[in-house]
Amino acid sequence: MTAELVRGQNHTLPQTRLEIRVSAGCPVVAGATLGDEHGTVRGTEWVAHPGSPRLPGLEVSRQAAADHRLAVDLDALPGAVHRVTVLLALPTGAGHPARFGAVAAPFVAVTALDGTEIATFTLIGLDTESAVAALELYRRQGAWKVRAVGQGYAAGLAGMLADQGLDRAAELAASIQDAVASGLARSVAPPPPRAPEGERVRHPAGPAPAPADPAPPRPGSEPLGGPTTAPAPGATTGTAPGAAAAGNAAPGTAGGGPIDYAHPRRQTSAPPPPPPTAPAAAPGQPAPPVAGDATGWSMDERLYNQIWGMFEDLARAVAAYRSAVDFAESRMEQELDRALSDPRHRMGGAGDLARERARDKCQDLTARAREVLDRDLSQLAAESAVVEPALPAPYAGWDNPVWHGYRVPMELPMALRLGDLHLPERTDLRIPLLVRLPLERGVWIDSGRTASEAAAATGGDRLRRLAMDTAVTLAARLLAVYPANEFSVHVIDPAGAAAGALAPLTDAGVLAAPPASGAGGVSAVLAHLTRRVDLVQMAVRAGAADSLPPDLDTGEHLLIVNDFPHGFDDRAVTQLRYLADEGPAVGVHLLMVADREDARDYGPVLDPLWRSLLRVTPVADDHLVDPWVGHAWTYEPCRVPEGSRVLEQVLALVAAARRADPR
């Protein structure tokens, strides 16, 4: 029976191999400290955090997330350790809440490896605190217990670590936040919250054979391979940084008028349920997949929510499988250790028989977990086969026939496809990577050969060409999904090295001006866009959007920068950072094509720039992570099929619409 703890209450732990699961309404940092008999943390090597996630007997998450799973093996802890304290903290920086009082109360559960809850604790009553000691596992008279702590710290991580006796606590806290910021910069923004009635993947009744469930279900969603589970007490759904809250304009924009960059369909009330288009399923059988089988105000919104649901379902299905395999292998190792340590098994065939039985159990558990995974993957593949042909152009790949019937839209869509994501368990099951529009941060296309194995195997010149081709196809997509003359593309190409890749844009005549080259061209484009950001910001803050100069283009702008930092002086770098930080809120977006290694000479000056951009690659690379269980997803960009003229045809229609509607 689960013990629901209140602050200060304790409970005996029946076993020593545990998971600690954290659910919060926004991304939080999860870590743990080891304390001696006095509760003192003896050094930084006794702190597990995203920058150093593993200690003997302890492993924590590698990034900030709304859901966490911490693995604890109390028997494997060093003998001097008498206390394990679980810490939660809010990430620092723009776009993150500054205090726990502004977010939903975090929920913490101590569970067995099979998912059975032992004790739970909801951290209520927090206000100005930005870090909190959630609970502690402590040794008392040879047994381990858990205590609900809930001690918050307004001084943040540094104050909490210092309170536990750690020297140089401020330095460690800063390094933890740096590691978190780096992780958030490469993470996939989670989707908007899904309605509780939006049940998705349905399986035949009966328990799943996998021995462990890797993570608590996201409130309002159903985990693969099992029945719907009620939300944990105090846990609520929320929109993490990077996914715009429904109905809110971008920061700094007017709530209407010529510079309102909020999506017109983002509503403040809950969307209606999906229409009942799916035929009834036979008893005990999953319902057949239907495109748009999610909540939303329009078909585009329902498809958007369905795709994110597929992404989440695939993440959790694979996490369940991997957790089951780890559990089976761990149990096999324990049984083998016991067999080897028993003197009776050292002679004769008893030892061989014990080892064979342990391996058979491991193989059986792994096979059962794989059976569940294959069932879930098959159902997701069937859903993908139905959804992909039904996607509108902004969500579709370049090989989708919908592009051959393309017409310039009259309004901005909800999202844009940047590429595809997949996991190694089934590489042919691709999930579209969608980002909300208007863009909330820029994109960095990595042209470096150290980015991945695929990049290292590609010649430097070819990789730079592929990176620029990716930038051009992305710019073409943005031009195609915006109404005529509401989106402009500028290009900075200091050495003129990208002329071939830019040909589709220049030949169609859809660029705002010819690509800028040389120091003078770089300076002119940056000065023009910086002036626009300044003027729009001042007009918005003064509530005088109608007083902008008549020659100012209030549409949105994309700046493509090739081969950075070549051709950039210190002033140009400062302007570029300003555009990356302030531009998205007022409709100026940045698309960098660069190799990080080329910018090392600038040192930490450019670190905030890189962190503010979403990194993608021109070749396959497993650098993106999901916000639920932290899988490393392989990303591949959307490519135009070999020999296809679809890109040129779409750009020709965009150019014709722009000429027919001059502004």
C-alpha cells in the first residue's frame, strides 16, 4: 500500500533498489547529494547532477524536464554514505519561472523497479523558493527509510548546497545551470498539453508482460502497454519553454494590429474533442488509426496534436522496453553473483545449472518486453501510414503529393516541419519534427564535421553545401507557408561561397535583396534589421504600433547567415547576438549555417548565441532529446527528392503571389 507522506513524515523502505519519479508542471533540474552520518556533503564528487549524472548506486537525469526518473541502489552506495537527498531546482535564464510558487506543485514518488509505488509526496506550500530538497533516504539502525522534506531555498541551488556543508557551492551551482542550459538548447520543445479525454493508443485488455514501467504517465495521457493511469496528486500538465501557451502573443508584441505575431487560432479555452470518425473496434482489439484523431479546433490542429502524441507514445514505448531489458540484465547479474558466491555451486553441475537458469530468465523477460514493443511499434506504424498522407503542406515532407497542389495560403499555419525523428529500435518509423509558428527561437544548421559519425564521414566542402541546401529548403518552406509578402528572407554570404545553393531563391526572385557579401554588405543588413527590431520594440512598449514609419516592413523576417564567423567583426557579432535574443519577439528570426569549431576564437562571447538556437544538422545525427524520458533521437532534415522540381515550382508560385499583391 502506498504511503502518502506529508512534510516531515517518514516511511520504512522494503527494498534497496528503487526509482524516484518526479512530475512537475514545467522543466525542473533533478539531482541528488550524498551525505555522511552528519548529513554533510564532503565534496562535489558526492553530488549527482545533469553535468555528472552517475555516482556509485545513483543515477539522475541528464537535463531539465517535466518528468524525471532517478535510479537508486542503496546497497551500492559507499559505506560512508548515510543519507541521499533528492534536489529539485528551476533552470535559470529567460523564459523560465523564477520561483516554485508560480508553477504547479511538484510530485515525487519512490517506487520499486516494477513500478509499484512505495511512498509519494506532493511539495505544496512553496513560494519564492527556486530550489527545494524534496525528500531524503537515510540509514537508521541498519535499515533505510524515506522522509518527506520539502525544504525550499530562495537562494537557489547555491544556497541549498551550501546548507549541506559543500564548499564552493556557488561554483558547482553555476556549472549545473550551465549544463542544464546546454541540454535545453538541444532539446525538442514539448507539445501543448493534451486534453484528458484524448486517449490515443489502445491495446487489448490485460497486463503488459514488461516487468518495469520506465516513467509515470504524463497527466492526461495513456502510457503504451497498459491502462490509463490517473494523474499524480498535485501534478498538472503545462507547456514547457519553447512551446507557446495557447492564446498568448509572443512576448513584446501587441495583442492585435500590424505587429501581432501570435497565431490566430491559438485559443484560451479548451478545444473541442475530435469528431467521432473512427469506426468502433472489436472487443479486445485496438481501434483502427484515423488521421486527426486528437483534440483541436481545426483539422490542422488535430493533426499537430496527433503527431506530438505519436512522438510521446514512441518515446515511452521504447523507454519501457529499455527499462525492462535493463531490469532483466540486472536481475541476471544478481543471480549469477549469488550462484558464484555459494560454495555449493563451485563444484559439479549445480553452478552451471544456476547460471543457465539466470540467463534463460533474462532472455524470457527480454523477449516478452520485445513482444510488447513490437506490438506498440506496429500500431504506431499503422497510424503513421494513415497520418502522413493526410498532412497539410506545412507538415508534409517534400515527397508528399500535397505540394503538387500547393497554393499560397491566406493565413499562417500552426506549425512547420523541420525534419524527421526516429529511434534505433525501428528506424523506418519516422515522426515529423514540428515547430510552432511564429518561430520562437532561431535555428543553427551545424556544418561541422565533428557533429556526428555521418558528418565525419562526409567531406568538408560537401557538408557545407548540404548545410546550405538545408537552409535554403527551410527558407523555402517558411516562404511557402506564410501569406504573400508577410515573410521576407535576407542572406548574408560574406565570401559569396553559397551562390550555387542559393540559386533556387535567387532565380525565383523571392529574396528581399541580393545576398550581402563583404564587410559592407554584412554591416548594412545587420544595421537594417537591428533598426527594425529597435523601432518595433519601442512602438510596442509605447502602445503606438500605428505610428511606425510607413516604409517599415512589419512582416516577419528571416536572416540566413552563411559561413559564420567569417566576415564578422566585433560589432557585427554583437548585432547578431542582439537579433538572436530580441528578434523573435518582434518577428526577426535567425538561421545560422556555421561550424562551432570555427568560432572558438571568440570564446564565451558566442556561447549565449549558440544556446539560444535550435541545432539541426544536414546529415543524420542523434543529438535531439525528448522532454519526457530523455531519449537521444536521430534527426534527419527534409530533403527534396532527387530530380524533383517541386522546390522550384513552389517558389515560382510564391513569387507570382508576391508580384500580384505588392505592399
